[in-house]
Amino acid sequence: MKEQKKSNNGMITSLNHAICQRTGLKSGNSLIGVLLMLVLLPVFLSCGCTDNSISGGVYGSDALTILVDDQNQIGTVRELATQYQNETGIPISVESVPAGWSPNSSMPLRGDLLVADMGRVPVFAADGQISRLNPLLNTSNAVNWTLFERPTLVLAGEYPDRSGEIYALPFSQDALGILYRTDLFDDPAESAAFCLSYGYPIGIPGSYDELSDIATFFSRNGTTLSGIGFAGLSGPNPESSPWLSILSSYGSGVVDRSSGEVSGRWNSTRTLSALEMFKNLSDRSPEGAGDWGDKEVREAFRSGRIAMAVTWFSKFPDILNESAKNNLSVGAIALPGQMIQDESHRGITVSMDGVGLVQGGSNDKALKFLTWLYSPEEQLAFASSGNQPALVPVLDSFQYMSLNPYNRAFPESIRMGVTTGKGKNSEAVRVICEETIREILSSGSTPGAARNILDASSERIDSLITR
């Protein structure tokens, strides 16, 4: 509201100046000029000429409307809209997708651009609400295939799966990563003790076996220090748990990328091996960490209770600032992969939003905004404000890498991105997976019993993704 008042006052000042110039009068020195302003001002106010708000409203033919389905992104979208409006003079309306909207609801979206979570993009695409972007990616200089990582394009906007048809571009990106205490890793005494115990120097883990060794080494009985910490499957943020990253790095996962089937991948011996590693790492966490969320991970790391924290890159800035206040030195690395039967596998859990063209909206207005958004200058500014860019030339640039200690680890993380699935049942699939893992780990199931649990959950997941 304060921004709107400031903008209106600026418009009124310009209006006063224009009136005085056109009538040959000097502002403040003529009663006629004042009377003229009083007569004309209500006309300008009533027609909306002074409204530069980005929170909604009716504009002229140049106005752009951005619909936001993911409410976690509405603040970011409004900040970008304000910047775009200030730089171009083109007014923008940022609105939430109507609360009553659902697929097949006979309620078409009314706007020009849509920002939605990657799990929801297929829902809008299947309902005909957003446009296929392949022709744009094939012909545009500003927005084309070469400017984006192919894996992120697929995650952000592919529909149907394995089709190569893109309906949204990567808008915001996040990934799980590792923060570690360099004051521990670089300590000569700790390094010597680790090398003596494990036969190799302590360093950045290249596999989950090495990550487990480091977590075990720093788990000190009788002290407050544990080796690692991450969000638990029984906590408030189970989506922040690294279970999917571990499964993918063991050559497993939920849905087979080539066949689209769950059976034979989710309920496999590789899944059992991955869950054994997940349990090993969980055992190197503080007591009660199974109920942790993002907040508890942050608190444990900044207070020095854990040597390593697995959390989202978007959480890194706050944790780094808080750790510095406690005189902890911190480094950041990507999650590792794993060698399985002489094959190298690696997957890292990501979170992403896509932006697509709304059917029936103005493509010209939308493309002007996308050209601005995906310019190298704006993508670097986006990164400087604490977000992660989507443009490959920016991700690979020295300027981006130099912004903070963790940007070097982010590009390789997002390129290894995995998710439990997309579409209307993606959330339900993730919940079933997490329930299954909790059941297996909490019951101490034998491999045979665990396989039976996986078989049963595989059937449940298959029934969801084939609907």
C-alpha cells in the first residue's frame, strides 16, 4: 500500500508539472493553475491513470497479468513485477490462481503467464490452460533450448512424461545440499585421526560410503556432537529428507524413467541397499532427529551439534549467517553419488517452479517479460538477491560463482535433479513412499519382509500414476 501511495504522489507531481507547462503557468503562482488542477485531477484519478499497483486491477492494452499457483512464490513474483514495471513502465497485475479452480472445472485461467510448482504444471497442461513451448524454444533468440539445462526443462515443464513436450520454463530452483564445518574437517588432529581410522584422507565425500564414514567419525559418544543431521520422515518437513537422493544414487527410485513403471524399480534390491544407507546416516544423527524439520536442522548446525547438515540451498544463507555469529567456519558441497555394480549413479532431490504461457492470454506481453526475465543481467540480479538462476550462461559464470560460498555446488546439484513424480497425484505418491520407508525402518524388517512392504506400496503407487 505504501508503494502505491508513493507512486500516486509521483504521478500527481508529474501531472501538475505537465498542466503548468501546457497552460504557460508556473506551479504555485497562479490561482487559475490551481483551479485547473483541482478540476482535472479527479478525472485522472477516476480513470486509473495514477494506479501502478502490482496487486491487481484493470489496466490498458500494455498491462501484463501473472497468475501464481504456488503461494510460496508470490512474494518473489511481486518483487520481479515491481522491478519490471519500474524499468519498462508496463503495469503488471500479480494474482493468485482462483481458489476454486480445479481441472475440468470449466473455469479457464485469465491471464498471460502462470507460475506453478513443477508437480502442478502437468495438471494445467493436461487441462489445456497453458501453451506448448517447443515452437518458442525452437525459434526464439532470448528463450531457447541452449540457454537452459535440459534436465531442468524436463523437471519444470515436460508433459506428458518422456514426451519432450515442454509447457513451462524453470522459474525458481532449489536442491538439497550439504553444509559442513570446515573448522572440524580442516583440523590437523581430526584429519590425522580420520586417516588412521579409515585409511584415506578426510575430504569432500565422493560417495555415500565416504559420507557415512565421515558421519560416523564425527559422532562422538559422550559428547554433544553428532556426525550429520537432516529433516526426518516423521517431522514437519519430510519433503526435505534426502531419502530420494540416496535411492537415486543407488540406481533406484520411484518411477523408471524409460518405462514409466514403478514395479521393478521401487520394489528392488537396490532400494533395500539404499534404505540401509539411509538408516546408517539416520543413526549418526542426534537422538530424536527423526522428528526434525528444517528449523531443527538449522538450529542443530548453527549451535555446533552436528558436523554436517543436509538441507535446501535456499536455507544456506540464514544458516551461514547464524553459524558465523557462533564462530563456526562453514563450507558447502553437493550430495554425492554411489558406485553400484561398477555403475556410477547420482540423483539429488530438487524443488522447482515453472512459468508458462496462459492459453488465451497475450503472448506478446508475456514474451516481453520472459525476454527481460531470462536476460543474463536480470538472471544475475536474481541470483544476487538470494535466488537461483535458470540460465546456463549465468550458472557457469565467474560472477555467479563468486557471489557466495555455495554457488559452486548448486549447478551440479540441479543438473542431477530427481523428483518422486509430477501431476495431480505426485504429492500422494511422495507420501506413500515416506510411509513405506518409515514402516520398514521402524519395524526392523528382515530383507524379505521389507521386500513385501515395497511390493505392496508399489501396487498403491502404480494405481495412482495410471489414473
